[in-house]
Amino acid sequence: MNCSEAARRLAGYLDGAIPLKDHAIVREHLDSCRECRDLLESYRRLSVSVAKVERVAPPADLAMRIRVQAAHSVSPWAGVRRSWSRAFLGFQDIFDRLAVPATGGILTALVVFVLIVQNVLIGVPMGAVANDLPLNLVQPARLESLAPFPVPGVVATEGHPDSGVLVLQATLNAQGEVVSYDILSGPNDAAVKHQIDQVLLFSRFRPEISFGRPTGGGQVLLSFSEVRVHG
């Protein structure tokens, strides 16, 4: 075995990760080669130094920052594709529900079509008859519980009651997690965004429901009124 072949096996020799046959051959070569012994000793020192390096814990808000950054880097055509996909699925559901038995007659199919179009395209359920419930085939996303963290903002000034309001719009995925948000009004600095990330991370949302299935793309409007800056 020459020095080049031995050098390729030194790391495995040190860790015990090479076969016993190769281990014996490398050992024999090391007995007669000072350069390879020096190289092996440098590997040993490097291994000791690496073992002493302390692990650094990731920031607590790393997951939220990654999701927000990923949401901001999405292709501008992603929204168009998502809207087209949702519209296609909606019409597919409409046509599936129009396939009623022939014995139901044309009148039954027409009533089903009117109810589905009214709920899907208009988005407002028809007025309910007494002791009856609307279909609510499409239910918007909503906030279930807000994390009890303070949100820094601006103080409302006299004569301007809206100056102390922070309003943001959050977009959810099908699991009810916030994938992105936009600040519609109020402060928009790094401290505010950091605290908003914490609040949204620990808040609980219900995703948009379409024909009984959770879907992504639902939006929730959040308003924080007359919040103050501390520190």
C-alpha cells in the first residue's frame, strides 16, 4: 500500500469504519511511514477540536421566519394557479352534484344548481326558513384563539382615533397555519414584525372549508387597537 491509498483510508482507520483487512494493511504502512503517521495525528487533533465545539440552539422564531420568507419568495404566478385550481375544483363539485338520479327530475337538478352557485360564486347563504339551517358549503377561514402576547404599536392621538390601530391580513394553509401576512395599516418596523410572528405562531386558526374539506388560501383580518410601545 502506498501513501496515496493509505491517506484515503486514514479517516476510516481513525473511526474504525474500514474492514479489518484494510485496517491491518494501513497499520503496517503506518509503522514504516512517518508522513502518514503525522497526517493521522492531525486527524486526531481535528476530531478532538470538533468534539469540543458547543452546539448553538436555533432561534425560537426560526420556523416562522422560514415560512414567512418562503411565502414571500413564491412565484407571482402561484396565486393565479391556486385560484384556477380552486375554481376548477369548485366547478367539478358543481357538476358532480348535478348528477342526480333521473327519477329526481329536472326540477330537483335545477334547485341543487341554484343553491350551489349561490353559495360558491356569491358566497352568501340564502335566507334560512324558520327552524332551518343554511348549507354553508363554503366557510371562510377564521381566528379560533389569539396568543396572549403584547403587540407593540403606536398610541392613538387625539382627534385621530384610527392612529393607534394595527391591522394585518394573514393567509392560511389547509392545516390552519399562517404562511404569510400583510400589514394593512399601523407600524411596520422589525420589532413589530418580530412580535407579530410570535403572536401568529402561537395563535390557533381554522382554515377555509370548501364542501367539508379544509383548503389553503383562506385569509383572516386581525386588528390590534391602541397598543403601546414598551421599552
